[in-house]
Amino acid sequence: MLYTQPKLFTLEDKTLAPYALRSSQSRGRKFSEVEDLYRTPFQRDRDRIIHSKAFRRLSGKTQVFVSSYGDHYRSRLTHSLEVAQVARDIAVALGLNQDLCETIALAHDLGHTPFGHAGEEAMSEMMARFNDYFEHNEQSRRIVEKLEIKSPDYPGLNLTLETIEGMMKHRKFHDDGKTPVIHSLEAQVVDLADAIAYHHHDLDDGLRSGILKYELISDQIELWRMGEEDLSLPQLGEALYRHMVINRIISLLIHDVIEESSRQLVQGDVLEPLEYPNNTLIRFSERQSARVEELADFLGEHFYLHQKVSSMAARGQKVIKSLFELYSQKDELLPAEIRVQFEAEKRHVVIKDYIAGMTDEFALKIFEEYRDML
Ligand code: MG
């Protein structure tokens, strides 16, 4: 028996929860295309993302540590894969569309600059000089709608509207001007999966690097103590102990999201997919949410602001600003295929797109190459 697209649609109808967004309900793509024989529209989106250049470049981009720091630290690529894993687990348990979750998760960080959030800040500062700004979710959208060229028939990857809207999570707000509108329950799952993934791997990377200390975490962080229960550090050894405690924490958080969200969906009597949910229905329980906040504050203070991390960040910012200035003054240094874009686009936007797309390593290489001119 062949599992063709219509058959996959029927299977989704039978197996997904009533509030899941079915692939057959997709509002489609900006440029219409012939449907794929064996894939749903969201599966096809996922494959287009995986085969994009921007996705491959994530392997060379900083999550917290610059990519050359060590072999076992997370890059933005491994982060995106971990987000996809967590999102799929939550989606399956809630009967949501796991393909859409996976697709949004793999695409959610495409627009990040080199050198992580520090790089984004430096880029925003440079853009402000032109009365413009930089925001990574918007840059992700620009990549999939414009910068990747895969077909003579359309710019970008021509993804479904549901995937694109899911990637734009923080850019639209409810009437209060503060609460972000997160399209679809599937996109809400990815948003929480993102938080679970980075709390989990930043704890791991922070401890592995020696920047975070076990005693301090155990003393200050309730989630850590919950994960530690009945495990012995001397018995297991440092690496295994770290792995097991963090593993327990991530399971605890995933289970909490699944159970609390299910309660919300039942209480709210949600019986159909919500394209613009009024509420964030995919969420931690109140008790767990407070614990996650405690952990987030701790990581902020003891990890992201640690001198070792912030000096890496400062160097990254210097590289981005210097390259931006250099290209603004001497655009002949840009590759020819970048310069032709000046015909259709403002110069500072072309320079921004070029630098934002770089990996850490590539940006550092160019920076060293032009050192005498900077
Ligand atoms: Mg992320």
C-alpha cells in the first residue's frame, strides 16, 4: 500500500486531536505549486528548510559559546535540533501536528547573526545609524521569503503560511501591546520547546565549561534539587551525574507542559484548531513556571553575564561592527554577487543581510584578513 498525500491527510484526520492543525487545512503558499505526491505541505516545508544554505550555516553560529570554543558545546544547529525533538515529543502527547512543530522548530533561528544575541545587539546598533533596525525573527522570514533562491518561479522557499507565521512568534501583539500573538497551538509548542531546550543545554554547557558550579546551583535552584534527588555525585562521577540530573529536569518540564496544556485545552473546551489563540494554552503549570523563572534568572546572572562569556560576546560585537563599517566605506570588498543586490535594495540592508548570514568562523576570518584596513 502506498502512503500518498491524500492517504496521509486521512491518517492525520484519524489520529490527530480535534484542535490540531491538519496539513489538509493549510492556507497554502504565496506562489501556488503542484502538490507533492508523498509528502504533506508541512513535511515539504521541513525538507526545504533542511536543504537551505541558511540551515547549514547554523552549524557555525554561536548559541552561547563561539563555535570554535569546543567540540561538545551547542551551536545554533544542535539547538534547533533539540528544540525540534522537544517540540515533537510534546506535540505527539497532545495529539498536535508534529510535522508542523518540527518544521517551525528547525526554522525558528535561521535569522540569527553570528555571535548569538551579542551579535544581534551589535547589528541593531549599526542598523540604527540608518534609522533602521534588526530583529532575528524578521530576518528568518526574510531568508525564507527572499534571500534563499531555489526556484526560477519564486523568491525564497515558498513555505506555507502556517510555517511562516509560526516562525514570526514575537512580532505581533495582542491589544494590550505586550502579549505576543502566537499563531497556532503548534507554534506555541515550539516556543516552549525553545525555552526548555536552551535551559537544558545552557545548564549542561555552563557546568561542562566550569563556569557554573554544582554547589551554587544545588543551593539556589529548586529544579536542580528535584533532578538531583537520590543521585550521588561521587558515585556517578561528574559527567554522568550532570547528564542524569539534567535529563530528569528536561523530562520533568516536558511532562509538566504536556499535562498542564492538556488541562487548559480540556477546560477551554477547544475542539478545533485555533489560528489566533487568545490565550497561551501551551504552558507550564504555575508552580513549574516559577521554578523555570528561578533557573532563567540564575543562568542570566551566573552564565550569560560571566566574564568568560561576555568577553567572547564583546569580541563578536567588535567583529560585526568593524565589518559593517568597512563594507559601508569600501563596498568593492563585497563579493560581486552581493554587490549586484545594490540595484534592488538599500546598501545598508544588503550589507546587513551579508554579515547576518555569516558563521562565526567566516566573520572572524574576514576580520583577520582586513585587519590592517580596520
Ligand atoms: Mg532558539
